[in-house]
Amino acid sequence: MPYHSHNEIEIMYVIEGKCVVETATETVPMKKGDLILLDSNIAHRLVVDNENPCRMLNLEFFFTNKENVGFSPSFKEIVRTNGMLSQFLSKAYPYIVLKDSSDIYHILKSLVLELDERSLENKLMIQLLFSQLFIKIGRLAIEYENQNSYQVNLYIKQILSFLHQNYDCEIQVKDIANVVNLHPVYLHRIFKAEMGYTVMEYLTSLRIKKAKMLLAHTEIPIIEISEYVGINSRQYFSTLFKKHTGKTPGDHRNTLNK
């Protein structure tokens, strides 16, 4: 399936098998019981292995500013009181992936059937099923957010550990991503959100800190310090050091020796 996007929000629920949902920046593997809530206008495609077919339930819909169109009056309250859904609808998240215990599947299946037979008689049922669907999704989103927060903390610890153990080597974001088994874009996003710096900004700060320590407590020649902190270019190291400290490495050491 080629990349495509549309104005509707989309729910894809895996009934059987496995598949992959790809966006422009991330690859999301999915299996039985997984559902993905994709925001509108997010380019994506579904990838299914021919040898491992996948059955899915799919639902596309959009929100309207008009009251009582498509949803019960309490729908806005359902979304407003769920932090993750609120952030999703405010464009903070391009998608949400959740694990279902089968509750959502039955609601989603009933909703699809009602929509296929849409009439004035079943309008209320559709409204009720949509509300029920998002109450369930909201609860799963809260559980996911709590679990995800714990998982993100583990990732951050792994990333920091790798940086502190390997700052003296040449490092790129893709190297760290391979170690912690994350997509580089996702790694960058969670690190910046948690630490307030990009990975490379943190690494540079760490290297400058280590360089200052070596200048202060060792006799290592200044021209060799850069190699000890993983920066191959002496000129670049000197420029970087001055940018962060206001002094050249030589001036910094001389100040300490006075």
C-alpha cells in the first residue's frame, strides 16, 4: 500500500496476524489485539507480509464543532478529562498505539455494523457506541501513558549509560538508537522531552565537562585532550570548548594553575 493521508482520524485494529504501520518517520509493528489511532493528515501506509496475512477492522471519522452531530453531548467531556486523548486531538501525538483486552474489539465491531446500516433509527446507537468506544480507549490510554512513562525512563537511563561509557568514542544518534532498539527520530523526541537537550547537545556538554576535569587534574597535553573526549578535530574541540566556557583549553588550564 502506498503512503497516503486523509482528513479523517483513523482507527486500525488487528483482529488476526501481524502487520506494520509506517509513517514518514516511524515504523510501528502491530499484532493481534493492537490498535492504532492515527491523527488526520498523517501520511502513513500499511505493510502486510504476503506469507503472514492480517485481518483488520478499520474506522475513519472526523470531529465537528457542531453540537450533537455524530456524538453524544458528553463526548467532549470524555476527551477533555483524558490527558492523552486531549494531547492527541491537540496534535501533540501523531498517533497512539494501544493493547486491547478484547473490549474495544467488540465495541468497534458493533459500531462498524451500525455504520454500515446507518439510518435515523440507529443514530442514537451510533452515538452511544462512539462514546463507549472512546471511554474504553481513554482508559487504555491512561494505562498506556503510565506504562510508557516507566518505559521512557528506562530508555533514558540506557541512553545516559551509553553516553557516559562511550563519550570518548565517535558517536552518532543512530549508534545509540541501535543499542536501545529505538527509531532515531523517536529516541530524539523522548530524550529532548525528558532532558531538555538533544542527545548531541547533552553529549557535547558531557565531553566539555570531562575535558575540564582532565585539564584540571591531569598532565595530559592540551593537544591530546580532544581525543580523550571523543572529538577527533583539535581545532573543532578548541572552538567548542571556548563556546561553552568562554575560554580556550589553554586559557582554562592556565587559570587553574595560577
